[in-house]
Amino acid sequence: MAKSLHSENPCVLTQASVHELLDKEAKFGMTNIVMYRGFQEKIEQLKRRITKFLIELKDQGKVIAAYDACLVHEFQYIHPRN
């Protein structure tokens, strides 16, 4: 496991995985404020869409059998209650 000196504190060693993660963040634009502008509004819109969808399922007599927060656009539900 390769290590290097911390860029701001030479008394601390940094694992290679830290540099890999920082590189990935830079690649995806996570070091630029532009990526984060409007983030709250996007999350609020997503929350409203999910809530509306869940209410529609409930109104149809369906129930949620599984929900994956990482894949919020995918819901798994079972057939109407008998």
C-alpha cells in the first residue's frame, strides 16, 4: 500500500487511495462550485416526485416491498393487497 506525505502536514502519511479519490472527485467536477449550484432545488424536486409516486401507489392499493435510497428512480412494489 503506497503512502506519501500529506500536502499540508509532512508529519502525516497519506494512503494512495486518498489520492485516487481526490482524482476521481476532480474528474467528476466535484472541486468546482458549479456542480453544487442548484443542488438543493434538485433534491427537493426529487423528493416531491418520489412522495407523489408513493402516494399514487398507496391510492391504488399497492405497497412498497423494497426501496433503495441509492437508486431512488427505481421502485419495487408488489401487486394490490388482497
